[in-house]
Amino acid sequence: MARLPDRSSRFLLISTFTICLLILFIDFRFNTFKPVQNFYNSSSLFIQIFSKDFIASPIYSSILSIWDTKRAKDEIQVLKEELDKQLIKNYVISNKEILNRNFFFDISNLENTNLALLPAKVVSFDVNKYRCCDKHRMFLLPEVSTLVDSFKVVINSEGIIGQSIKINRNLFEVILLSDKSHKIPIQNENEFYCEASGLGIPKKIFCDVDLTLEETSFELDQQIFSSGLGGIFPKGIEIGSIYEIQDISPKEVRLIIELNANPLSSNYFGVLQ
Amino acid sequence: MRVSGFIFLTILFLILSSIDMKVNLFLLDFFIVSNLTYLFLCYLCFMNPQKINSIFAAYIGFFIDLHQNVFFGLHATLFTLTVLLINYNYFRLRMFSTFQTTIAFSFFTAFFVGFKSILLTTMNFQYLLVFLSFFSAFVSYLIIPSLGKLLTNKIKL
């Protein structure tokens, strides 16, 4: 048996490793430590926002005010945010007819009714993890302090980007369409239906098609729409187009779909309440 | 280890983890990942096996799991395993030259990246990433000992 350095305990080494492994298995299998991670994320985001709003920003703005550039920068920022918001609204208006076909949306009179579109700003989005790993999540802060429930559709000016997961009154998580554990029912113009899963690659989802069930033909750049079957996403919204068709077996193909909406394109998103 | 040293090392590891995350954002296009945190732990454990023990590795690992928002216990398990390996091969590694030690730790890093990728990028596992991480770790480890000496000089581990 290998000699250990002085005062090192073999029992301590192995037992710590076993406990860590057990914790990893429990979290991997049952998500047991999700509340701990949520608590840590909420706390760190609170500290970030607090320190940014009450410590960093005042110092920063006081320095900037010397050269009088702060006003111009703020104006640009506000205009950009307003533009993002307007683009989201435009997206909703341009898809009004489609959205109105769905019983769970009522935005027929956008000007007079209280628009059920809640603007939210990104507070944390790990772009690194979005590009490298399967887990594609972001944390948003609603503009109006309100509790955003789970399973609400989150959009930007380019289309649907994902759905919400409730955390607390000031914060909610968004699971993106490309997240490995996310599924969205889709269809094409030829009434072909499928449940697409996130591929774990930015802007990509996939759908496995059993060719023995029905005769269907696919071609690249064919448009793909949401089918609305899950009751979460509205029916008929264009979500992307076929990017690649892979043959898994002689009787099965995998459609790789490239999504229209890029979550990196703006800092503002809308939640369809 | 004193409490101040303990806190200092915790903050140091969190900073290194943040640097890794920021650097990886740019390097990922070239299939390279930075693992300064892991190499720093290897270095500390190799230099002070009595003080940088498995409990410390697990503690730092859990912190990094929370910081990087990955599966709870992923870094803790891999860090503990690394400490275990270094402790079990301590006298063998002590006899190695610096070059050989660097190669050994680069191998550890490649396995670390591989295990992490299996759990975090299950559907897009890339062997090239694991392969290149060996070389990136080799290059990174050239600066780690001097960085480690500079940073841990004050706390006297």
C-alpha cells in the first residue's frame, strides 16, 4: 500500500471522496441541492445588484460627470432599452393574429387593454456555459416587481427564446429552448408534428423522426413552427428552420433545427403573462 | 492553517475560478479550456499535503460548484480525488523533475476536463477539448508555481 505524507489520514481521504461522490450522485439524479444553488445565486445576484446600484454606479457616475459623458451614455442606454422593448412589442403585434388564435392569450386590443407583456432585464447570463455546455439558463429581473410563474413564454424581438421558472418575487429563471432538458412541440407546414428537445448547442434544437410511422419529406431551410400542443407555447409561431438532416438509422432521421431567436441579441426580454 | 489564510485561499480560488470562466469564453472557440483553479489546487496540495487535505479540497470544490452553478459536488468530488491521488503518489511525485511533475498534473487536468465534460456536455462531448486541455494545462502550469509562491507567501501555509 502506498505511503502517505506525514499526518495524512487514509480514512479521511477516502471518506471525504465517498461523501462528495454521494452528494454529486444525489444532486445529479434528484436535483436535491437545487434550492442551495438557487439561494446562492439569488444572494450573489442581490449582492451584485446592490453593489452595482449603490456602490459602483455612484462612484462611476461621479467620475463620468466630470467629463459630462454620463448623460450621453445614459441616454443611449435608455434609447437602446426602449428600442429593445419596442422591438418586442412589434414582434407581439406582428404575430397578433397567431397569438389570438390561442385561447390563453388575449391581446386583441393592445392599445386599450393592459398589455400582458412583462418586460424583464437580464441580470445574469453565463454566456460561457451557454456556449460550452448543455445547460442554457438565464436569470431575469422583471421591470415591475411581480411574481412570474413557471411555464410562461419568454420572447425577444426575434421570437420565442424559452420559458420561465419561478424563483422569487424579484427574480426568475429562464430555461432556453436549446437547453438539453427543454422540450417544445413543433410542426411544419405539412402538418408534421414532433416534440423537439434542446441540443445543448446555442440556437439549436433537434427532433428524431421515425420514418416508418408516416411518409414525410424534409428539406433544408424548411420553416418550423410551434404546434401549441403542450399548452405553453402559442401555436403557429415560427421558431426556426431545418439546419441539418442526419440519418440515425435507415428508418430514423434527426432534424437539427436552427432557432430564429438569439438570446444574446438583447438585454431586454418580454414575458407573455 | 489560520482562519485568515483559510478565507484568503477561498477568495483566491473564487477569483481564479472567475478568471477561468472569463478566459474560457474566448478560448472555447479554439477547443481550449483554462484550468488555473485546478492546477493551483494541485500545486498547493503537492507543496503542502498536510494542510491542503481532502476536506479543504471538498470545501473549495463545493464553493466552486455554487459559483459556477454546476452539479453540486462535481468539483468537490474531482478535487478530492485529485488530492487523494497526489497524497497516494506523493513520494513518487517528489522524486520527479519539474518537467515530469508538470506532465503528471497536465494528465490530471485532462482527466478533470474529461470527467467534467461527461457530466456537463453529455451530448456534445469532444475529445479534442480533452486532448488540447493537456497542452493548455502544461503551458499554464509554467506560471502556477511562481504565482502560487507569490500569492501564498504572506499566509505561510
